[in-house]
Amino acid sequence: MRWQKSTYSGANENCVEVALDQVVRIRDTKDRPAGTLEISTRSWDAFLADLAR
């Protein structure tokens, strides 16, 4: 699994990472052991569409 963060994020561990696979996994870099949030790719696409508005 390949985690990605925004190119707008700095080098510090103060951002959110996303991994795209069968589902979308989201985690906070400040607390990786806390786990991940998993959502469907359909929900992720809807979320991004809402942000673009």
C-alpha cells in the first residue's frame, strides 16, 4: 500500500495521508498507530467533488 500526502504539506508530520486501493484509507501522520479511516472509492469521489465546488 502506498501512502500519499499533499504536495502542499511540509516536511513535518502534521498532515493527512491517503492510500487508494479497493477502498480509500485515510490516516493522521501525527498518530499513525491510532488507525485508519476506510471509505469506499465512491464516497471518496463524492467528497472530492464537494470540495471542488
